[in-house]
Amino acid sequence: MPSKGKVFFGVDLAGRIDEVTGVAALSDKAELIFVNQVKPDVAIRNYIDYHRPCLVAIDAPLSIPSGRYGTYASRKCDRDLALLGIPTFSTSMLAQLTFRAITLSKMLSPRYPTIEVYPHATKKRLGLTHKDKKIKEISREVVQTRLSKFVKNLPRVSKIVLSDHELDAILAAYTALLHDHHLTQPIGDAQEGLIYIPIEKAQKSLSFNTESE
């Protein structure tokens, strides 16, 4: 059954409906309520309707470039992230994903507010990635273990290793939780589109951190 408190939902959206989308829900105590992989939009909506989240964080572009900054290839938020050392794909390269994400967001509105997030940025801000750029991307096992410091009830890697889609969905949901606690910052232009990422000291400001118990 859905949690009695606030629920935060994360969606690691795939570009195509025949590809896997990660979905996850967290309680307001940063407890993992559920995580899964689905495909059709109706399955995503059914999970959201069941859990009735106060906020849905979507890992996909929720807007298109406006041309206000001299280009229709990328948004200001995408370029601003790159300036922070967090590169992402330009919106022009993600046309199908962007269309699906905007359609999903409109379908959820106004019952469920949505924000755009970027799990890779969340990983960097929470210290879940290597600082040494020469080291290749860390494994899912390491990310899952490190993430357990912030999210309760995460399964141990000795029992199950979550997929990239599931981990990104949890990171998206966690970013939504941080947003509710005013621990995110907007990147980009509000008129064109914003990506919300954790503030740099987010991990030190959490009253619901698992280490406090």
C-alpha cells in the first residue's frame, strides 16, 4: 500500500516504449518503497497513480530549445551543466525521448507536479562517482553501496544488483525528495527549461540521513 506520508517518484525514462524505463518511489524518510522496470506509458502512470507522489522527477528533457540563446540544438540548462563539469547530451540528440517525456509530463499534470532531473549530476553532487577523471565509470555495485548511505532499504549487492535504469530512477526520486527540502538548485533558464540538481552541500544537510539513526 502507498505510504501515509509524502512519496517521491523517480522515472528513468527510455526513449522508446519497447525499451526499459526505471521507476522508483521513496518515502519522506528516504526509504525505498519500491523499484521496478517497465515499458509502456500506461504502466508508468499506473505505478504513479498507485503511489500518489507529491512530486515526480523525470530523467529526460521536459522542454525544447527556444532559440533565445542563438541555437536550437541545445538548451541553456544543458550548456550550463557542461560548464559545471557535468556534460549531458544536447536536446537535439534526444528528440524521441524529449517528445515522450513532454507528453508524459503533460499527462501527469496537473495532478502530479513534475521536475526534470539528471541522475548523473546527483551522483556527482553526492560523491557517488570517482573524482579522478582517468578512472572509468564506477560499477553499479559501487554506486548501489554508496547510495545506501542516503537511501534506506536498498538491497545489499550480495543479494541483488540493481540495473542502471533502477538506480537512476532511485536517484531521480531522491533528487525529488531533496527538492522538497530546498536542497536543489535550478540550472538553466526558467522560460526555456530547468534541470534540478542537488546543492553542493546537500549530503551534509539531511535530517533524514540514514547515518543519523
